[in-house]
Amino acid sequence: MRIAKRKEESEKKLTLDNLRAPVVCVLGHVDHGKTKILDKLRRTNVQEGEVGGITQQIGATNVPTHGIQRQTHMVKDFDMGKLKFPGLLIIDTPGHESFSNLRSRGSSLCDIAILVVDITQGLEPQTVESINLLKKKKTPFVVALNKVDRVFEWVSNPSKDIREIIKTQKEPSKNDFERRCKEIIQGLNIQGLNAALFWENPDARQYVSLVPTSAISGDGMGNLISLVCDMCQQRLSRRLMFNEELQCTVLEVKTIQGHGTTIDVILINGRLREGDTIILAGTEGPIVTQIRSLLLPKPLKEIRVKGQYDEFKEIAAAQGVKIAARDLEKAIAGLNLQVAYHEDEVELLKEEVDKEFKAAMRSIKVKERGVYVQASTLGALEALLEFFKANNVPYSGIRVGPVVKRDVMRAAAMLEHDPMYAVILAFDVKVEKDAQELADKEGVKIFSEETIYHLGDRYVEYIKEYKKKKQDEFRSVAVFPCKLKIIPTAIFNKRDPIVLGVTVDAGILRTGTPLCVPSKEFVEIGIVTSMEFDHKNVDLAKKGVDVCIKIEPVPGNTPKLFGRHFESEDLLVSKISRESINACKDYFRDDLSKGDWKLMAELKKEFQIL
């Protein structure tokens, strides 16, 4: 009752005169320059500290109004005086960890987004992914046409408005710029979006605005910020009304010297105070703790850069805040944080936090057979699983947190079913020493990486090697299905070895294939030990090919004779068994076409294999 009443009170106090900072997400394809654009906005250099130059975790930067003023002084028709909100809170979402994972009670964490597109590359798969996300969440966005300095013979001038810079370019540069813009606008049209350069936009509600920018030279950056501010002011004022009702999402858990384990949160609405009792999701169940200190990075610095922090007694939204408190080691990022203002609210909020975490984990569907996946945050886990889905990697178990012995035991269960999946893929988490020792003993592989792409690539590589090893091991067991017609004019030797010409009527013939004659009570005539095509030795012949084959008797069997045991009009087929079918299914599935599997089914019936 008390909680509901508080909510009601907060809603009564909403006013257009008290707005919070809009949360701006920056999205786009890897390498299109998202982080560089942010670096330009906050004039720092995070990118160099990133693993592989790709943003791995989520950072938040507060750009106050004087920062906006400094960056937009060259923009015509932009009036700072009309700005009602206290600045912008900019989040850099990793390319792979799209902001859909920042679940803020079902509504998107972002108020507005900047979609970065490389003008020289156009729309890439991740750009399209981001567009679909934005459409799904109904998030308003602008497109930064980045790397405009790479346009043919482009001349930069960051102290001018981008419209003036374009006017002063030479004809070839203008033509190149227009051609590239047209291509990107067409690409956006295909995605179901109307788009136009921002100064040619006929209707901002129906058309997406494009802003040419260069994060390197600074061209157009002022225009980008002023456009984002204008959109927030005109279209989002109601959404940005400051609400006392707490809305706060945990972005990251990290250890900081002098503060121990801390959490980085995005405070979207409400306030946090020193000494507040907070409840948040943890790997071993909900965590209840007191805020020891509230830390803010110095303005225009980002939370995740190890810099100097200022301590505060109270912080109002919207801000990126670092919270220092006890017992945060097992905290899980990607979910909401709650504050209990009275003791009797703790249990209620613990249930709510637990319910949210369980619902998030339940929504992830796992397979019966597959790898075991672990990550440092819920967002990273979901991103990892998206990546595996796209690469057809099945997963049977998932967990947020470090790799412990219990995880190894779970992964080891796959050794019985399919050793290929007795693998733990660990992203950005610690592997405990005793867990690694147990894994080595049991034969469970642990791959641990700090970038999602490397982790995915390493596993894909491992699977290739594993399959190759198994193929070599089971080559003699796996019999490919084939039907052969004897060429009557090509009988070269009638017994031990039988040498004759055949046409592959269906399937695939390989050396090592045992052959039999269905029309003569499935008599087994021997094994194909070699074959020639055009006087050259080959190991494999597909449907429609004529080859000369040498058949030697099965060791221990009486040699069979052409003319007595079989004739030229008899069809020869490969002698398959339950064991050979299983080996083909497990290790050679992709080597056989649909037609080959159809033939396998026919032969299975003929041989009456269950």
C-alpha cells in the first residue's frame, strides 16, 4: 500500500518545468566509429583501452549544458536558451550487446538513439539489427553518417556548420557525397524507413534525419548534438519529466582499488542517497546491502575509465552512478535495482528482484544437447547466445557468474551424450582454480575470452578440429550410400581382385566401401580398395560419374567371382549397417546431400535395419 501511495504522490508532482537529462544510446555496426563519436563528445580516448578496439562493456557519460554549448557554438539556428533539461546522459552500447538487454521494467532504457553508419560502408548486418531494435522499442533516433572525411577530396572545417562545409567542397567531393547519401537513403528505404539529410527533412516525425559527421576531424559533431537536443526538447518533454519513483538499472559490476567491488548503474528516475538499503539480483539470490558511497565521474568523463571520482550524499536522475557497498561480488548486471525505504519493504522487493531475474533466465530457451555458457552480465549472456544462435551453436546450460566446480560437473554430463559439447564458454568471468583442475581431470574444455567474437571464433575453430579428428577416426565405419551400374564392356578382371568399370547411379562411392548385390541375396562381393577416373587415382566419385574400381575380398571371406556370384546386369550397392548410419549422422552429416540421405533411407529399408 505504502509503495503504491508513493508512486501516486510522485506522479502528482510531474511537471514540464523539471526535466531530467535524456538517456542517449549510441548504436551501430562494429568499427563504424561509435566509440570515436563518443570520444569526440567527451574529448577522451576510451577506444584505445578496449579489447580489440571493440566496446566490451557499457559506459555512461554525462554531458552537462556547458559541454553542449561548447560543442554547438557553430550551429546556425540552435538556441541554447530554450534547453529545459540539464544535459545529456550518453550510453555507448557494445555492438554485440544491443540495448535490448538493458531492460528497464519493460520500457527501453534509452530515450533517444544515435545510429552510427559509416558513409563509405553503408548499412551492414549489425546496422540492420540495430534498426529493427529501434523500431521494436519505438525509440526515436537520428543517423550519424560518420567518416565523412573519407569522401573524395573532402576538406574539413570543424569550426563551421556542416551545411556550410558541404557548400564549400569542390564538385567531385559534392558528387561523391551525394552518391553515397543516396545509397544509404535507399538502404534505409528497404528497411521500411523514410530518410533525408536533416536540413532537407520534410517531416521529422515521418522521416529519419541524417547528419554527416566525422569523429576524427569533428565535422558535423555540433550539428549532431544540436539535433539530438532539439528532438528531445520538441518530442520527448513529457517522457523526460523528472519522477521521484526510482528507476535504476545495473550496468556493470567491477572491483576498484580503494572501493572494493562496486556497481555502475544508470539512474533514470528518482534519487539515490548514501545509506539507502538497496536490493539487486545476485548469482546466489537477491543481495541486500547499504550504499556506502555514491561516486560520480568528473563531468564529461565516463564511468568505466579509471579516473577521479567525486563523492555525493545524494544524486538525482538522470546520471551514471558508481555505487560502493558491501557484498556486491555476486551482483548481476543488466537488471533493476530497488531501494527499500522501510524495513518491511525488504522482503517484498527481494521477491520482485528474484522474479525479474528468473523471468529473464526462463525466457532463454536451452537445448537438450549443447555447450555450457557463462558470462559476467545478463546482457553479455544474451548477446553471447544471440551470436551462437546465428552460428548454429546449441547450448544446454547457462549461468551468470564465475566458473566454479558445479559448472564443470554440469558440463561433464555431456561427455556421455556428445563429448563435442562438454565445453564451457566463459565470457569475461573468472575461472576458479579448483574448477579448472576438475575440468582437466574430467576432460571438459574451458574457453575463456574477453571479447565475444574471439570466444565464438575459438569454439567454431575447436568444433572444426574436433569433427575432423572424429571423421578420421570413423572414416572406416561410416559407409556412404551408393548404387552402382556395371559397364558390361569394362570387365578387366573377374576374381581376386575384381576390376571393372561402373557408373555411380546414385549417392557417393568412396574407397573403403563394402559392396553387395541385393538381387543375389545381398551377397557381399568385397571392399573397394582403389578407383581410377581418367587414369588418375581418386578417393570419391559422385552420381553420374564413370570410374574403374578394384574390389578385394573381405578379409577371412572366400573371394567372389564375376560371372558366378553376380552378372553385369546386377546392381551393386554399398553395404550399410546401423553403426555406419550412426557414424554418418554424427560426423559426416554435412558431407551428404538430401538425395544421399534419401538413398540411405531406401537402403536401410532394403537391409531391414531398425
